[in-house]
Amino acid sequence: QFVESDDDEELLFNIPFTGSVKLKGVLVMGEDDGTHPAEMRLFRNIPHMSFDDTAREAEQTFSLNKDPLGELEYPTKIARFSNVYHLSMHFPKNFGAETTKIFYIGLKGEWTEAHRHEVTICSYEASPNPADHRLRQ
């Protein structure tokens, strides 16, 4: 089983996480032919990313080698990928075929539970009301 691009060689994956991830490495497995992706661009924390959004600068770009066995790990810059809740992977080109095929994507890292801060209701006084602040004498 594999994922294959439709009309051209570009593929885009949006991967939401249920917690915070420190991404340390990526594996990409394709066929040993022209359909294997030749470049991978990683974007972090851009939910619902589309092909229009791929014009922006990626957090990290990799030149890929053909890897039909999924043995090559591409290490990420951990400082840039230490608090990821959504990962977008853009494969803009391959090794010369009309479409791109990917058989496996492996992500290596550490997952931690997301700490979502609830809404805090606070009351602030613009000016003090003396009746609220009685002093004992």
C-alpha cells in the first residue's frame, strides 16, 4: 500500500498530534525508481496547511536519497521542533517521474501530554472603591 500524488509530483501531509512532540528524526520509504520523493520540507504548527501555504519558508528542508527499505533517518533541528502539535510535510519533487509514491513515513521523537490552559476569569478594578476596602482602627 502507498500514497500517490494525483496530477503532478507534489504531495502534502498534515499530521495533527494529540499532545506536544519533540521531533528528532524522520524516515521516508519509497520505491527505487523515479517516483521516490527527492525533497522534503517540514513545517510546524500550521493546522490545515494547503499547497498555497507551501510558498512560505520551511522550518527545515531535506534532500532525500532513494530508500526502498526505510533505513535512512533524517535528523531534525531539535530546537525548531521541540514543541510541535501539528506537522506538515511537503514533498515538492521526486527523481523524475510524473507522480510521487510514498510507502512509509516514520517519525522519531518524544510525546508529552498537551497542557491546554483553560480560560481564567479575573476581575480588575480601574479605580478602587473605598467602600470595598474598609480598614479596622
